Amino acid sequence: MYLSVTGVVPENEFILLLSFENGEKRRMDMRPYLNHGIFKELKDPMKFSLVRVNFDTIQWENEADLDPEFLYENSTLVNE
């Protein structure tokens, strides 16, 4: 299933609150990924907080991005 990301809000402890085109909100814990490649730069909370939606996924100022399918599959549903 391919769903576009429609919104992103950085939260404390390197968590992202993601909104998807199907209306779901999901939380993504980015801590396990911050020791790899370009994502190491995002250990700085200020840099991490600069995440934004770009096309159908998210991207940071250092051009790090993640596939929307990866984000959906590795995040947890937020029950509101």
C-alpha cells in the first residue's frame, strides 16, 4: 500500500507525528536510525526539528528523506 505523507510534526525524543493521505496519524521513532549515514546529522534537536513534507514524503534541510512506505510500515497508529 502506497500512502503519501500529508503532514509532519517533530515531537520530543526524536519522534515524528505523521499524517497520511488516508487520514491516519502515526508516530515514528527516529532514534534507531540516527546512527546511520546522513541521519547522524539529525542528532542535533534543532536540525531534527526542521523536517517538512516534500512531495509525498518528509525531508530535512540536509536532504535526508525516507520513503513514505517505510514511514508507514515502521510507525505506530495514534489512537485519538
